[in-house]
Amino acid sequence: MRRYRLPAVLCAAGLWAGGAGAHPHIFIDTQFALQFDAEGRLTAVAVEWRYDAFYSMLVIEENGLDSDGDGTPEDAALSDFAGQDVDWEGGFPGDFQLLLGGEDLALGTAQAHEAGYVQGQLVTRHIRPLPEPLALEGREVLARAYDPTYFVAYDVPEMPTAEGPATCEVSRSEADTQAAEAKYGDLLAEVDETGDPFEAVDLPDIGILFADSFRFTCAPSS
């Protein structure tokens, strides 16, 4: 299942194979906000990704976004590129998870794409709508941004927010990175025992071990 339009240099390096496929090679600082309608119902999640400088450079070169070679991609090229980094096949959740009562909330296809360039980094934005507005009525929503394969490492440097007429309390539960690294090492050791570094292997959900969790308790503003 395709997740990103990866530059050819990464694909040629064979980074999808074996244990290397589980190691993060793309680093993204992400921000997100829950969006609410006029009645205080949850309708969508707005997501921003800020790619690391190295991967940004690869994407710009691979997609010809800097045609004049001045080191800054053109606005028109960025506008044309917007949405290509989330050109997913149907059914892929998009490295974002919303849970209500322990059950996944379905999110629609990404829309309202934007792309920009800020201080040497590619920044893209998109919106994931819910199939229909959802009244939370004080119920807790859990949100995580992560890649199950851990090919992409997500960091959430700022607390997520809520947009619209709803009041939300938001708390962060940080991942136990020491335990995650230990588990990750154990899994890679098991892969290494196959003896073939280019053998495609199925690994469990690694990314969630490194993912912070954000708990939203929201109610319509009075």
C-alpha cells in the first residue's frame, strides 16, 4: 500500500526491505487540530506536516519544484505538488488515529491540500473529515500521529488544539521511548536472524510504541 511518493534515491537504497524498512528515514514535525461545527460537533482533523530539511531537499529535487535553481521552490510548483505526499490508496488511515471509547473513528480522504516552504523545510497541510458530524457530549477522544512501520518518525512539538465552538481539555501522555527502543531492538534482532537483509518481512505495529497520545475531552461552548 503506497503511503508517500518517495524520492527515487530512497527507493533505490532499498530502505523498504528487511530491518532497514522499520527504521525511521523521514522525520516530520506535525501539528493537528480537531475541528467542530456550529453545533459543537466534531467534523474533521486539520493536519500539518513539516518535513525534515534533508527529505524536503529530496522531494524538491525529485519533483522539480525549484526550476530556477535558486534554492527556493516556486509557489506555482508547490501549489501543483500539494496533495501528492498524501496520494494514498483507498483504506489507508494516513498515519493518524482517532479513538472514541477504544474504537477507531473513520476519517475520510484527505482534502483542502496546501504546500509551502518555510526556513528550508517543506510544509504541507490537509484536512481529514469525519463521515458525519459527531457529538462528543463530554466523551474522551484519543489522538495519535504515527506511522505503524516507523519508516516515518513523527514528533508533535506543540500541543494540539480545537477549532470552532467547543471547549476542550487536552493532555499529553508521552511515549516510553526507552521501552520502545528496547522493543524495537528486539524486533530488529529477530529480523537479522533471517540472514537476508533484503528479505521483506512483516513487523508488528512498531510506530505506536514511539507515539505520544493526546486525550481530548470536549463539550460545546455555552
